[in-house]
Amino acid sequence: MMEIAPAVVVQVILLAREGGPAEAQLAGFIAGLAEDEKAELTAVAWVGRGAFEPEEFDEAVATALTGATVPTEDYLMGMPHLAENLEAGLEALGVDVTGEEEDLL
């Protein structure tokens, strides 16, 4: 079960969409998250790109916690299509991404 606030994931999506000018802000935002939030953020991205199924979310989180070899912000920012993967992951996990984005904007 996802414990990271959907608004946190949507904030990362919005920053990732901005690209270049927001990269430092995105890196700082991710770096400032708690370790469990970083693992869940990574798991959401993995679900979104199809590496894990939504029902395997807890396994994805455990894998992210035990398998991290680089800072999470570096790993995620190096992921092609990060924003799209996170959005697809949230949707697969039953989160209304559009509603969450509207709440932030």
C-alpha cells in the first residue's frame, strides 16, 4: 500500500516536466524526502514503466530500499520519461493524477 502522499509524487512530476531550469529544484526536493518516501517514489516509477505490477508495489519498495547504489535523485533524474512513468504508476495504483495536479496548481 502506498504511503507517500500523492501530492509529493505530483510535485516531482511537475518539476520533471519543467526540465532544465527546474533540475536543481527537483534534485533538492527528492533529496529532502525521507528514505521510505524515496523508495516509494522509485517504486511508483517502476510500476509506471511496467517493471512491477501494482499488486507488487510492496516488493518494489523493498527492492528500492535494499538495492539503491546511487542517490535516489540521481537515479530518478537519469530515468528516461520520469514524469510519464510516475504519472502512469500513480494511475495504476488508483490515484487520480489530474485531480492531484489541480489541487497543487
